[in-house]
Amino acid sequence: MRGLATRHGGDDLMLLGLGMVPTLVASSPRAAQAVLCTHDQSLASRPRSIFGDILGFAPYGDGWRQAKKLVTTHLLNTKKVQSYRAAREEEVGVVIDKIRRAATAGEALDLGELLSSFTTDMVSRAVVGRSIRVDGLDKVFKEVMDASMAVLAGFNLENFYPGLANVGGGVLMWPGRRKAERLRDRWDEVLDKVIDQHASVAAAGAPPAHHDSDFTHVLLSVQGEYGLTRDGIKGILADMFAAGTDTAYLVLEFTMAELMLHQDVMARLQAEVRSSMPKDHQELMTEEYLTGMPYLKAVIKETLRLHPPSPLLLPHQSLEECTIDGYVVPAGTTVFVNAWAIGRDPRLCGDAAEEFMPERFINKGATEGVDFRGIDFQFLPFGSGRRMCPGMNFALANVEIMLANLVCHFDWEMTAGANEIDMTEVFGLTVHRKEKLILTPRLPSCVAQPLEG
Ligand code: HEM
């Protein structure tokens, strides 16, 4: 899309026809501001999703407004995110133990797979509570989640040729719909069990203290106040998985890949993290150690600038006709904001815009002080405006603590025979690395001794 914008004479706003659907693409901070701020309300809907419409894929309206309010007020507010600190540290501990065993045995690891399990487990902990490993629920969630992401990332004919959806009674849509229905049934089955189990705990009169309660408890406790149906609760919980797992692990995996390619950055980051590591080197870096780590935060920002997991955000849709920069944008237009191209624009980041240079975010660098929240529309990994990601703080808390521990406790090497990291990206709803990130962890002499047993 960046190439297309360049061929259009560098137009930062393009109105195209993709299939039968008009499509507006914004590729500069100015155009992003027009879409996400000036015309935010007119462009705040979403195209239809094969999975239906609860929150992330819901059309703009009362249902979406209520679900978003509920999620931002009760599930993902700052206090709630802090309340998951112990769970975060416990889950990081599980991963670090696995890596330590591999390091002791001299084995290589599929780091992406490990980090993907970590972010799924973190969302599972938030949704279900401590008991995710009981009955293998962690594995069930991961399996259903991976299958759902594959369907969501696939091509949905209906979004580009809406008329074809009804041809022959919708026969062209049957295979995709059947797959989506089977998955919806699977989500229903798993989440029904979770809700029943939580309802019986509450009925027994022993609900957890509010600060300690998981998403399911919270949603059951406000069900009356918000008039939530059981399907509404299941939809919100499933949405937390869909939006919150793939995205955060991609940030961690891309960061580690970039660090392997930029050993000078790795060394500076390790120096920062290790300078404040616990005296007992076996101990985890817990969250109180992270406050004085500006370089860690700059490294994460730089990864999000070059590799935003949702490079075009999620598609928006116009609710009504509006005129932007002289373009008449009809109702029903699909709208993309090219956060990937904006992050790499040399007009904002200078000539080295394609380089991985966390320094640009600190010490009077070109983008020092630029915020995650998209306030200046030049850094938009979480979007901006009405449809902005409500899970930003939850995601960043997970990414920071995991990354600090990965670089604190281990040195990392490429596997024998590999002499470079392939950074080829595969574009879908989220951007993945084409190749797995297989690395060998080593225990540095300054850190931990091998585990016994
Ligand atoms: C690094 C991790 C993450 C990134 C980069 C990210 C990015 C995004 C982006 C770009 C959007 C679309 C914004 C738009 O269309 O304007 C979005 C929406 C959303 N995200 Fe995230 N996200 C992340 C993690 C999470 C987490 C952990 C959760 C929840 C636990 C979450 C929940 C949501 C929801 C519910 C929406 C839909 C909001 C709406 O449509 O109103 N996200 N996210």
C-alpha cells in the first residue's frame, strides 16, 4: 500500500475500489488525523466479520458502546492491569524455568511458540483466573485461539464482493461460514464451562475480592447493571483472546529478532537490565525493577514503530457519506490507516527511518517523547480515537516484564548453521514473521547457575 501511495504521487489519502467496495487509505499523520479524529464518528464502524460482532468487530452503535465502556471501566483499567502483577510474574517464571532447562541442556528453542503460549496464558489467566492449567484449559484456549486467528486472517470474499454473499443462497460463503460456525461452537462450549464454574463459586457465596477477580467474575458481577446476556459475556471474553494474544507475542518475537540482528542494541539493553537485577541471580526481575529502564521502553517502541502487529489497524467503515480532502467518501467505505507506512516515513524519522534505532525515542532523538497513544498521529500501533485499543496497558505490562527477563537471565545465540535472522514478514490481519525464531539460550556467567534436577 505504501508503494501504491508513492505511485499516486505520494498521496497520503487514496480512495480506491477493492473488489466492489470503495476503500479509503490514510498514509500520513495528517490523513490519519482526518480519519481518526476529525471524521472519527462517521468512520467508526467496522466491516462485517465472519465471526459476528461483539466488540472489536462490532458496527458502531449502542451495543459496541456498552461493551467498550464495560471493558475499559471494569476489565482493562490501570488498577485492574496492576492487579494482575502477581499472575504476570508467575507466568514469566514458568517461561524462564523452561528456558533455563533448555540452556542447561544446550538445546535450541522455538522462541515464538514459547512467547505465543505466554501471551495466551496471560489472557487466559485474566479471563479464567488461577486455574488455567486445571483440565488442560491453557492448551484448549491455545488450540481454539490458533484456529480462530487462521480463519480471521483468511480472505473474506464478502468484504470485497458483498453481492456474491447471496448468490445461490450464499453457496460461495458456505465453507468459510461452516468453519467459523464450528469454531463458534467450540468457543461456546469452552466458555460455557468457564462461566458455569464461576457462577457456581459465586452461588456458593465465596466470590473473590474485587481486586483479585478475573474477567469472568467481573462480568458476572455487573451482568445485571449492564443487562448483559450470557452470549454477550462469551463474546467479550472471546474478543479478549482474539485481540490480546497474537498481537502481544508478535511484539516480543520481533523485538528478540531485531536484538539478534543488532547486537550493539542487545548489549546496551542487557547492560541496563542487568545493572538493576536482583542480587540473587536466580530470582525473576519483578515489576519494581522496571521503573528506571528507559532503554527497555525505547526498544519496545522501536519494535512497534517498525513492526506494528496490526499494520493497517483494524478496518474501519464509514457510516454515512462524508467529504475528506475533497474526496466524497460514500457510506459503507472500508477505511484503512497505514500505521506501518507512517512509522517508516523519513519525513518524520529522518533518513534512517528503516533502521532499528531505539535511541531515536530517548536523549533528544527525532521522536523523543512521542507517545504510544497516537496523540500526534505519527506513531499509531494501538490506533487512536473511538476505536483505539483498550488493551494497551495490559499488553505493555506483559511485554516489558517478559522482555526484561529474557535478556537479563540469558545470552542468546543463533542455532548452529544459521548465520542470519530472516525478517521476511507475512501480511494478514496481523503481521507475522515468515520463519520461526529458533534460538539457543546460554546462561551468562554473571547470572544464574544451572537448575538442579
Ligand atoms: C501489543 C499488543 C497490542 C496491539 C499492538 C494492539 C493494537 C490494536 C489496534 C491497532 C486496534 C485497532 C484500532 C483501530 O481500529 O483504530 C486494536 C483494537 C482492539 N484491541 Fe488491541 N492491541 C494489542 C493488545 C490488546 C490486548 C492485550 C487486548 C485485550 C486484552 C486488546 C483488545 C482490543 C480490543 C477489544 C480492540 C477493539 C476496540 C474497538 O473496536 O473499539 N488489544 N488493538
